[in-house]
Amino acid sequence: MAKKKLDVGAKAPAFTLKNQTGDKVKLAEFAGSWVVVYFYPKDDTPGCTTEACEFTGALSQFNKLDAFVIGISPDTVERHGKFYLKYNLKHVLLADPDHAVIEKYGAWGEKTMYGKKKMGVIRSTWIVGPDGKLRWHWPKVKAAGHAEQVAEKLKELRAG
């Protein structure tokens, strides 16, 4: 049976995952605030490091917009912890090793790398509104410059 595709306007699928220190984090904890949920393939790889560092660099901008930033990948809590410390990251990283949440959000699929097809995380981002509904989606993301792109869209959505 084909899984239903998520659409802007739908309720954001609930989740509870462990963060970089092993504490459980629930999407519901952020009710009433804007939440940026970005999905990325692997800690400490060039594109993922660029994206994570840019989100950390723009965190004061997201704070002013009453928005939280959450990065999710299939990496382990331990790997997230090392990545977080190595790059002095300031936003939450969540571990989804069985990619259940990644799949719920449509960020798991077929990718082609070096001419070979394989299943993996599709770099993508959702903005969840204070009402818990999906407000915007980037189905395929280029890491460099993405945090700024998200901040601009968030400003637009908040004003709208």
C-alpha cells in the first residue's frame, strides 16, 4: 500500500526522538512556536556540516522569529553528540536510526550517488506552524544557503 504523501496544511506528524545528549524530545513540546525540521543524511559530511553550521549561525535570527530548529538524521545519539561538540552546534539534533520519522515526513527515498541507486535520506525541510500544521516544504535542498532561505520564508509566513 502506498503511503499518503504529506501536504502543506496537514497536521505535522507527531514524534519523540532522542537528542544529541540522549534526552527525549517531542514535537509537541514546541506547540505554540514555529519549528523548522530539517532532514539530512549523515553527521560530519561536507554538505551536512555546512547545513548544520549555517543553521547554528542563523540561530539568533530564528530566535527573533520565535522559531526552533531541529535537525534529524539516521545517525546515533553518540554520533550526534560528537558532531554537535566538534562544530559547536547550538540547535537540537535528533537521532532516527530506524528512519521512522524520516519516512513519515517523506524524506526517505531512492537516491543516485556515483551512478548507483540506493535508499537514503533526501535532504529536505519542513516549517511547522504554531498550530502544529505543516506550513512550508522544501522537498530537495542544497545545503549551502538553505538556512537563510528558511529564515526568509519564515519571515514571510509570520507576516502573512
